[in-house]
Amino acid sequence: MFINIRRWLGPPSFEGDEDKSRAAMLLNIVLWVLIAAALLYGIFAPIRPELVVRRTLIIVPFVFALLLF
């Protein structure tokens, strides 16, 4: 089960093409950093109560868009 999760979270590997594999690895790292940053910002940044809905409407689609890539 953990192997399937690691395979899903990890970058794709292209047999015989190191440049493509390296580019996929770097893109995977950038995407996971952006997802983590958006989630951490949404959770820990101070916010006024009237802006909670606005922040949620911005962060949730952003994270979903990053997950689709």
C-alpha cells in the first residue's frame, strides 16, 4: 500500500531519457512545495473572521489546480 502511495506522490520516470526524468522530478518538487505553502498559508496566516470565506475560495481551487498537474 505504501508503495502505491509513494508511486502516486513521486515523479514519473522515463526509461532511457535522463533529461525528461530530471525535469519531471524538479516539476514534482516545485508542485509539492507550492501545495504545502498554500496549505500552510491557509492554516497559519492570521486572518480577520470576515475574510475566512474569501481565503478559502482562493486557496482551495489553487491547491486542486496544482494537484491536477
